[in-house]
Amino acid sequence: MESQNLADFPRPVHHRIPNFKGSYLACQNIKDLEVFSRTQEVKVDPDKPLEGVRLLALQRKKTLLVPTPRLRTGLFNRITPPPGATNDILRKCATSQGVKNYSTPVGLDARVLVDLVVVGSVAVSEKGWRIGKGEGYADLEYAMMVSMGAVSQATPVVTIVHDCQVVDIPEALLEDHDLTVNYILTPTRVITTGCERPKPRGITWSKISYEMTGKIPILRSLRSREQQAGKDVTLQDEHRHLLETHSQQTAPPGAVRRPWDPAPQESGSMQGEEVPSDTVYIGNLPWDTRVSELKRALRELGAAPLRLTWQGPRHRAFLHYPDSASAQQAVSCLQGLCLGTNTLKVALARQQRANDLGGGRAGELHPDPDSTI
């Protein structure tokens, strides 16, 4: 989109839901959908290319719900224009700044029944399969709405993209927690996908980390409610977290591990073995990164390895190249690589191990041969 000058402000569009020239025209196509005409309460993501839909919802006096950024202060804000708002004021309300200035939080106990969901996408297929920017917030927002009873399998989902973003997406990339769409609006087309793949049926707690629950208070509240209801809410890294907590609680006085002290050796970690010089360490992976996203980024940068060892729950991966020269070239090529909002840490695995041994993290940075892809 950047190379063909199809992108629009804010630019560059990398690592975000891309705005594009003609997004307002694409938004106008929602007026042709009966599901929009009859909806009373619509949830629209805060992305720039969806601004036209937010404006239409306000002009048609529908209840407009917009997710809070990164869900840090709740799930929704209800956009409430001032009494007698003119079209100019409504336009301001539809912007990201207006969402901040003219909104009121919606709590978990509020009776919310969303008739229509509108999300942004990086790419989407005519079958209704969608790819976001890789952070998983749209999928998580939908799953949280299911948990709240705000949406059901029958709630239609619309995405708005440029025509060039409608591509073939292999079904192998999809997982059960991925959100699919029923309608695709572009500047030139209205596509009814007829997608029959089930949408998320709630929060997949085994995909959620303790770190994520720490950042999103409403997620902790929903987990507590589901736990009280007798549901399995075991987190992705819960067993490791409990072991670490137990270890710290049972350690004798003076033996409590400090953050910079060496971690206990992990089984199967190749402790004491020589790390090959043809292996590259990738660290600081976002919690919800998928291996397919990392592989795609590596291919785009011309740094695809012979094989990849994936340790996503530990926020890292190892790339195996034909020789040390190829590995060193990959390290240079991948400096500054970002996934989501994270800048990845890239180094030769041997060098990274030496650094961490010196910093008191012995035994951590070693590939697990059982997770090689």
C-alpha cells in the first residue's frame, strides 16, 4: 500500500490497521447493508479507516461503542455527543480525539447488546477469514463480549478495507480464537462472505498469560466471574507461575531469588552445551504473536532460516541458518524489527547466552529441540 501510494494518514501504515485512500467511500457502503439499517447498538473499533462508520452511526442516532485503547481502562466507551450536536461536532466525536473527549465508560454490569461489530483488518479473504495487525485485540474484544453476553454467533461482523487487502488466506493460519467476518466493504465492492466458520465462543484462557491479565483489569474481572461459574480458566503460563510463587514462598530466609539472580535450570535446556554459531536468538516477542507472523516478517526481510525453534510462551524463538556467516547477516538484517508494539531483540544465540550468563540468566536461552518448526 505504501509503495503504490494507496496509504493515507497516519503513515507509514506498517504495524497498524492501515488507513487508505477511499476509506470514507468504503465506509459509506455500510448504508446499503440491512444489518446496519436495523441495528441499534454498534461496536466500531477506533482505527482511522473506520472513522466514516463511526460518523454514520452517530448521524443515524445509534448507540456507538468504541473499545478502549489496549483495553487498559475497560472494554467499551459509549460515545455521547453533546445535546444538539451539529454535523461538525459529530465529525469530531467520530475521530480518535473525539472518542476520548465525548465518551463514558461502560462497565461489566451494564446491559449491552451489540447488534453489529465493525473491525479493521490488515488483510481479509472473500471467505471471511481475517488477519489483524498481530496483537489479537479484536479477537480478544469479541471473546470478552461473548463472555459478557453482548454478542452471539448470529451477530454480524463487518470489516472495511482497500480492494488490495482482499487476498487469499490459507485456512491453516486460522485458529479457534480468530474472528471471522460476514461482510467486507471496499471503495468498489460490498462482499457477503457467507462464512460458516464458528466465531470465538468465549475467552480461550489457555491463550492468555499472567502478564496480560496484569495489564487488563477487566480481563481479571471476567476470569473471576467465569471461575465462580465453574469454568476452566487456567492461564497459558499458570503452572509455571504457581511453581515460581511456591519456590519463592518456601525458600529459606536469605535465599529468596532476586530478579538478577540465576534462574533454575530448565529441563531440556541444553545447559552447558555449546550453542551453534549458526543460530540466531529472537526475544521480546509479544505475548500473542503467532509463529506464522514471525515467519512472514522473516520472509519479507529476506532472512528466512532453514528451520525455526518456537518458544512463544517464553516470548522468544531461535532461527537456524546454514552457517555462521548467514546467521550474522540475518542479525544485521533484523535489527529494529517490530511485531505489534514490541521491538524484537535480535542477537547471535551464542553471544546472547554469554551476555545472559554474565547477567545471571544461565540456562534460559537454549533451543528446545521438541519445538522446532
